[in-house]
Amino acid sequence: MTQRLIPDLVLTEAGWTSGRGVTLEGGRIASIEPVDRPSSGDVTLAGKALVPGTVNAHCHTFQSLLRGLGDDLDFTGWRDRVLYPFSERLDRRGIALGASFAFAEMLLGGATTCVDFFYLQDEGNENAEAVIEAARAVGIRLVLARAMYDWEGAPKRYRETVADAARRTRELIAAHREDQTTMVQPAPHSPHGASSEMIRAGSEIAETEVTRFHIHVAEARSEGERTLREHGATPIRYLDGLGVLGPRMIGVHCVWLDDEEIGLMGARRAALAYCPSSNMFLGDGITRVPELLKAGVRIGLGTDGGCTNNRLSVFEEMRMTSLLQRVRLLDGAAIDAVTAFGLGTRSGAEVLGVEAGVIAPGRLADLVAVDLDDASLHPRIDLLKSMVYAMSCRAITDVWVHGRRVVESGRLVTVDERELLAQVRELTQGWCAPQAVAGLGPRRPRRDGEPWSI
């Protein structure tokens, strides 16, 4: 299907332009050309600006169902009293519902691509397939980061042998290699949640299947201290020693890195999925983004899970990225709006190997329309800066993924939002009741060797 979108403004590689029509064909942008007058069949977007869809480089979609349960807990309390027990309550239908719920929120907030770092495996790929089907139905572009997890202290449904995890991950990649809106990439969980053999297996899969691979790294300071005691090296040095630190690796978080580790990531051309709000929510710290960029590290922005952030907006992560670096460095110019916007769009797409994040011929037609009359974008001084620092999510009116309009006039086209929320309420009814939380038992101290990243 071919369609032409005619907004008031288009954000192209050259900047804002007016009087242009953006033609979509076969899921991609076919052309951007001057328009004298609309033709029959054109989609006229009067009073709106067209921008690239944002890219959520790290999330755990099922965790949206746990939102509010672990607020104001530290990491160990959140994990042991909320994540572990409540994730055990989710059957395949619940996993799919959590994914649909998260995908819907992301689309309404302008995110057109999501990485779901997924680890509720239950000894197979059926749960992962349920997430993929949910993404297809709701209409988001999905990168399914299939976790590979063998730490014995985690719930059984998270864990697999190295051989099983490698085989199942390869099978899932093969099953979706030709999908237009789904990519599958391996994701050894972390230096603590995955053995050295599991981490090497994930890296090897990425090499032979020509994908990226994802791994949580250095989220908490104590994680680095533990890795140093167990392996004689801090997390990035440990991964480098395993031979997996390279251009296919996407490290998630990377909060606690020293100068040499930052230099190593840049020299090895590794990438980062940075989750500023989640790092704040759990009290982890602040990743050194300007230094990483200067070292040549490619960076995308992620929200992390819905119960370690509570919002799934990449526009919010752009704002937080800029503000956090300013306060860390006491420098109001540490990260500007143009840089932050690029991290949440073009750079995030490039990190994942997705041809999106910019409005240009040949790129994927993942687009967002913004209401120029929304109060949050006034006074009109610098539109891009206002989108990063001031824009309300209500200004996002229309969203296209692979040329398919999935949000129109602020409403999802693909699913019934009321029915979706009714199912969420039905599933989670009673979860927040005092007796439900009290029944989880007292918080226990963190055990040696337990992973910090989930």
C-alpha cells in the first residue's frame, strides 16, 4: 500500500522543512517531495509535525503488570518481594497481556521500536512467541532479546542449561528471520546471571547469526566489586577477557565504569543501552554518557521495566539523559537537546541494527505526528528543544510503524484500549492489597553471588 503524509513540518536529516509530502511504500519511506496541493488519498496532517519514532533500547514488558508493587524499595527488596514472587504468577496469557499493555503505552508515547529483554522461558520458546504475537497485534516493531540465564539462585522458569538456551535462541532467530517487524537477538543475562560459558554462547550466536547481543553490565557499584572478587576483573574487563566485548555487544546500564573501561568499550566498538530513569528509580547511579560518547561508544536510550521506572516514554529518557549529566558535571551544556533526541531515535536504531530513527528515503516508515497546537510546545522558540524538555505525551497524536497507522488522533487503532485495561485489572486484582504484600514475608539480605540486574 502506498500513502502520502502531508504535515505542516517534517524533521528531515537537514532539519525542519515545510511544504513536503512523505510517501510511504512497502513499509519504508519512498520519497520526501514538495507538495503543491493534496491529492485524493493523501493523509493531511494539518497543524502537526512529523518526526522519527523513538527507539526503546531496553525494556522488560511483563514488568508493566508489576507497576506500583515495588515502589520505594531498594533493589534487593524489589527483586525478592516483588519481581520473583509476582513473575511466578504469570502464565502464558499473562505474559502476553503484560506485553500488549506495555507495547500500547509505548506506542501512545511515540515509541515505535521496543527491545524486550525476555527471560520467562519455562523451558522453551512458547512464551517468547506469545510476546512476539502481542507485538504484531498491537503494532510495534520488536527486538526480542531472548535471555540466556543460568544462575541457580533465580526462579526455575528463568533458567536453562547453556546447550538448551543456545539451541532455543537459534531456533527463535531462524523462525523470525524473514519477519518484517520482529528481530530476535541473544541476551546472556549479566556477568552474575549468566556463566562465562553462557555469555560466550550468546556472543557466538550473535556472530554466526549476524545479530547484536544484549547483556546487563555494571548496574550497581557492588556488582563490580563482586565481579572483581570472583573473576579478578571488573565487569567490562571480565567481558573483554572472555572475548565478547565488541561491536555486536550492547551493554545495558554500564553505570559503574572507570576511565579504562570506557576506553575499552570505545576501542572495541561496543554499544550501550542507557536507562537513566530506571537507574535513578533504584538508586544505582549515573552513567557517564559524555565520556562514553567521546570514547566512541554508540548509545541508545531505554526505559527498562515498568516496575523500575513506572513510565515507558523515550521522550522522558531524552530529558532525563540531558538533565542528569548537567547535574553530575555541574555543566548546563553537558548534553544538549539535539544530542539527546538523536540518542533516542537514530542512534538507538543504529545500535540495534534497525533502519529507522530518521526520516529519509529508504528508511523504515516508523513515524510520529506531534500536535503543534499543544500548550506544552508553546511559546514556539525551538521546536526540537521543546520536544525534548517540555512536550507532554498528549501532544503525540498519530503513529506509524512499518507504514501502518497504529495510533490515530491519540487512540490505538489496533486494539481496544478499554478491553485491554479491563483484562489488566482482572489479572492484577488484589495484587496491591496489604495482605498480598504482607504475605511475601520479611526481606532477606542479598546473598553472595546474586545478580543485581534483572
